Amino acid sequence: MSRSIVGACAAVLLLGACASPGAEPDPEPERTAPDSSALQRLAATEVCGLLGDEVLDETFGPADREREGVRRGRAPVSLSFTCTYDGDGFPTVSTDLSTVRRTESEQEAVERVFVDHTRQDGAQGDHEPVPGLGTAAAFGRDATLGAAVSAWTLGVAFTEGDERLLLTVSVTGRAEREQLTALAEEFLRNLDTTLD
């Protein structure tokens, strides 16, 4: 047994000696860099600052608002920023900015916003398209909260560079489509400027 191990070692050494002088070892397979996200370099405070007090005051009236932001995940798999803008009473406003899954289209991403997550059948709440906003957009009631609570949502799929993103603007309290559209337009305009 020990002779066969010694013989194997000698064969390996002999083969190594036969290599031409100065020969480089076989290069490692080329590794491609993981897909990066433009959002990766942003902090939650920056994202939450994209919706200014001025537009919130113009839309829902002046209020003392506290902002809170959370960043979750990592690109390219899933990266999202959730921001809440709590004022005095209602309405309360929140935004969610996330990467779109590779396996779904922009329209499918928007449709997902209106799924009732309390139901196993994945039923969708009523919503209507919002033309001219992003690649695809829709407005409707928050399906999870249902008719018991006045809560409204606007979902906007859009591209930033070569990246597909989804913005969700949600309001608990009375809200019109035009109001949420104004918030989304402000957010997207400021995001575009920040990422330039």
C-alpha cells in the first residue's frame, strides 16, 4: 500500500517537472460580476426623502409628519425600501420601492400589488389602469384591508437604466387616484435625479 502511494506521488512530481518553464497555471473560469442595482447604493433615509413635505402638504393638507424607512434584501434577488410618513391622524401615507422579479413582467408586478394576501386563492381586488405613468400602473382599493377600511394603493412599474422597478404608494384614509398619482410622479422625478 505504501509503495503505491509513493509511486503515485513520484508520477505527480515527474509530470510537474515536464511542464515547460515559466508556464502559467490554467486560468480560472471567467466569473461574471453579479447584476448590480442602482438602488444598492441608496440608504433608506435617501429613499424616504424622495417624497417631500411640500407635496404631501399640498395633497393632504399640512401636518407634522414623522418619516421612518426600512431597507430589506439585496440586489439582484430582491431589494426593497419601505417608507412611512405618519402625520396627525388620517390619512397615513407609505411607499414601497422594490426590484421587479426576473420571472414576471411589469404588468404582472403591478397586478401583484392588488392581491389579497389573506386569501390562499390569491384573489385580486378591484383596480383600474393609470395610463401614462411608468411602463404599467394601476390604482385601486387595498385588497388585503378590503372594504372595512378606506385604504387605497397605486402601483407603478418603471425602468431606471436597464433595471425594472416597482413603486407602490399606499394611503390609509380617503384618497383619490389623482392624489396618489401626484405623489408617485414626485417620487419618480426625484429618484431619477438622485440616480443620475
